[in-house]
Amino acid sequence: MPVSTSIFTGVTAMKAFSRGVETISANIANANTTGYKTSTVSFSAVMDDSIKVSQGSLSITGVKTDLAVSGEGFFRLVKTDDNAEFATRAGDFHLDESGYLVNSSGYQVQGLTGGAVGAAPAAVGSIRVSQTPPAGAQLLSFAFDKKGNFTETYSNGAIAVTNRVLLQRYSNPTALKLNGGNMFTNFQNAAPVGGLALTALANSPGGVGNGTIEPETLELSNVDLTGEFASLINAQRSLQASSRIVTVSDSMVEDTVNLKR
């Protein structure tokens, strides 16, 4: 092998294993991040990132707006200032000042909305506490169920399902790209089942192929710390070996140049 080729090979390997070390370090750092999915790097001719979509452990929190997905499917979020959309398994939501169900960044959870007493939610949009309670009544409480239904109970005894959280499944979920600690993009390459647009038929929790909602529960990360630390050691050693290839090759080039003087 020509010396120039060995230098190129060593540099390429250093870039690959450096990226691997960064990815594994990010996994370890996010071991306690709600809904985080382990990222992996394939050390091929063209490096490829992907995620492991295995189910994380479920932890009961008792917080009414905490939601976990048991089975397949991701929550869909919308960033309202530019309408950017994201997928996530992190259900640590809360109600903002306007009554919208949002994540910690203020991105709104998507589903069926617009329901009232005697009328089921039918419009796809951002989940929001009803702004039109029965005349003379006040909202007493609310709760989610396994099908994602958001039920409101009023002071006059009336009960209404005003919203339903929808889930998006993907035929190739490993193609999703991490965008922040626990949010994902690249929907088209991940091939959303039933199409990109959310519908009651294709995206209702508990429907064909879709997971169910676990209320007052959060899904923990699926990071295997033991495996990640082992991978980190291997990647660091490979990085050192690649660096050694470049160093030795550089010395050979220097010796060759000196011989010609």
C-alpha cells in the first residue's frame, strides 16, 4: 500500500471513530433524558447515523399531563412560530397559559380537537383545553385514557371528550434524524404509515398497529449504559490506532524525503 494511501486511510478512520466517540458520549449523557432513543453510527465507507427504537422502561409519575407510548408510534409536535414538525417519544407535557398541551420547548402536541358535550373531536390540530365549556359551568378536572382521549369534567356534572392525542408510526423508524435531545425529523425517509397527514383512522392510539397511551407515565431512555461504555472504549482504542497509522506513515514520508537529500 502506498504511504499516501495509508495516510488517507488513517485520517478517514480517525474522522469515523471521532464521530463514533461523539455519538456514544451523547448517548451516555442522555441516559436520563425522557424518551431518548440511542443513536448508532455505522462505520462503513459512507458513515450512516440511525436510532434504536426499542421500547424504554415506563415510569409512573402521577402527573396528569405526562404521557407514554406503550408499543409503536410517536407523538407529533408543531413549533408554532415556523410550523416545523417533530416526532418524539418524550411525553413530559404540560398545559401552557393558553391551555395548549406542549412540551418543555412550547411545541404543541397534535391530535383531534374541537370536541364538546355531545360532539366528538374531529379537527386535526393542536390539543387544547376547551375554550367553550357548558354555559355556567367550570372545568373541574381532566384526564387522558389509553386511547388518547382527553376527557373534561365540569362543575354541572357534564363530561366531554374534547381532544384525542394521535400517534404517527413509521415503516422505517431508524431513518428518523435526531433533532435535539429527544425530538426527530426526516419523516419522509422514515415512511410514515398512512401518509404524513394525521387522521383518526390511521393514527388513533390502540388502532391497527398503533401503541396505546399510558397516562400519568413517562417512557425512560433506552440507553444501555454498560454497552455504551464498552463501545466507547472500543471506539477510543480504534481512534488511537488510526492516529498511530497517520503518525507512522508521516515518519516514513519524512525518512524518504531525507534519503533524497
